[in-house]
Amino acid sequence: MSSRPSLLVLLGATLAAGCGAEPPSSGARLGLDVLIDRAVADELGAFQVVVLPEGRSRRCGDLQRSCLNQQVEQEEALVLQGPDGKKARALRFDVGLQGGAQELTVDIPVGRDYVVVIEALSRSNPPRFLGSSCNYLESVSATRNEPLIAAAISLTNGECDPTFAP
């Protein structure tokens, strides 16, 4: 049994410009409502999740302008664990939307003052940065965690490769 709490992330995407309804979330889920512009929907290949400590000292607007790996040292990112047991500083989830939603499971360390960055990645090889969402997470406890409704993905013209080294 892992000493980290498992957070079930509900990833909902609205494939049209504008606002969408928030996905329903229960107490055990960390909900993310991600808005995707129709122009990039066909290009979208994956979401990359990175969690950084000292969240309140970071400016989300700055973090969303380009690839996160160009702005922070890889060692700054927390080690996360995916549903397959794989551990990494950046977890990547292929897009597999069903009915406009996708569930993701991420284990993150118990702690306080985090920022969660979700980057939208293109299908190309190497992947191209399409935009990101930046969300402050006050705390993660070993017991129950309240849902986090993620900010919409800010689209940008990023020509960088967002890949974090394994």
C-alpha cells in the first residue's frame, strides 16, 4: 500500500470555444474541467500533469506561457505515481475522452502549498505544447481530499517540446 493518497482526477473537456458545465464530482475525486478550443481538438494527443511545491510563490500566468520544462528545473517537480505504478515527475495521459470526460488517477505526496500544471500536448512527434492549466492546491492529506476544479487551459502558440526527461 502506498503512503501517498490516490487522487482520482475527472478530466472533462468541452471541444468548443466558450464555457462548459462543470463535470459532476464526488468527494473522492479531484475534478478538472478543461476547456479546449475546437481549433486544436484534432491536434490534442495527451495531457501531462506536473505538481510543483511552493505553489503560492509561483505565478500561474508565467507558468502557462510556454512549456513548463523550460521554466523549472526537473528536480523541482514532485515525483508522482500513475495508475500503472509508474513513477515520474511528469505523468502523461493519452486523450481518451468518453462523453466529454476522462478519469485519471494520480498519487501525489501528502503535503501543502502545491501548484498543479496540466499541459495539453499535440499528437505530433515530438509533441508540441498547445497550452496549459495552472491550479493552486492548498493541501493533500492522507485521508480525504476535496475536489479541485481546474482552470481552463490557456491556449498558446508554443513551439516547444514539453517532454520532461524520464
